[in-house]
Amino acid sequence: MTTLFDVTPATPATRPAAGPRPLVIGLDPSLTSCGIAGADWADALRPKKLTGHERLGWILGEVVDRTKAADLVVIEGPAYGQQLQAGHHERAGLWWLITHAMHRRNIPYAVCNPHNRTIYATGKANPAQDQPREKRARIAKGMVHSFVVEQLGIWCEGSGRYDAADAAVFAAMGLDWLGYPLLAVPPEQRRALDTVHWPKTTVAVAR
């Protein structure tokens, strides 16, 4: 089982796909729009007017329910660059609540850096580097969203579409690592798998 402090990635699976496709869920944790996705769907959990413990409880309940049969969960790692931003303390709490729930239910989880997600979708960690600084983040999010909709064929529109798309990329990365890629991405994109903190063993591989 991987943890935040397990920095040695396991060897990616390279075996050909055989048998039923494992259930991999991608998670992009957020207090206002938590992305969650599988191989052919994506959604954003939006708690609306809930705050504090009620909000944390609602998000955790939704995540636990939707991951209860998962063979692998791929979750975005904590954003250390946001430590001074409002809500960081609560966001960190949500992250630990989710990963601890995975741990208690023996569901293997991988921790993925946001840059790895963007590399898998676009081939670059900063694909909008040539754009004005204030527009780069938004353009990069749009590129990841386009990859999900146009190449993976997963619908994700409306409010929370970028969060849903981020989660869909995490799910696709997990499936690729297990040997069930949704799409044969080129090497410059697939290299993103190399530095993800993968679990040492997974239920899907063990089967």
C-alpha cells in the first residue's frame, strides 16, 4: 500500500490485458468540486452550500460509495504550493480522510503529481508555456479537458468539467499502468507513469 511518504514507485505492469478490465477510479480532491472518474465516465462532486464537517462528510461519503468496488484508486497528491491559501488546512484533511478510507478497506491507491497528469494528457508539464502567464493555467486545463473528451471519448461538460477531466486522466493512467490502456499514448506522454507513487501490489494484479 502506498502512502504519501512512500517515494519509491513500483515497477509498472507491462503484461498484456487479459480477462475483465479492472475497476480503476481517478480522484481530484477538492472542497468545492471534487473530480471523480472511471474508464468511461467522469463527474464532479459539488457540495454546494455545505461547509466544515458537513462538507467533508458528504464528499467522503460520496467517494467511499463510488470506490467501494475499486481495484485501484489514483488520487492527486497534496499541493504544497497552496499551503498559504485559504482552505489549505481543510483540503489537507479531506485528502487524508479519503486515503485513510482506502487504507482501511485495503483498496490500493496511487499518488500522482498534477504535472504527471498534464504530461500524460499533453506530453508536457507546462503545455501553455508560450502563452501569457496569466492565461497558462486555464489553457493547460483546457488542453487536458480536450484530451479526455476528444481522445478518451469521455463526456465531461458543465460546472466542474475541468475537475472531472483531471480525474479521468488519473483513471486512464491507472489502467495503463495495470496493462489495460484506454489509448496507446506516445512515449513522451506515457513517461508520466514513471514517477507516480504506485502501490507495491494491487488487487487487480493479484487476481
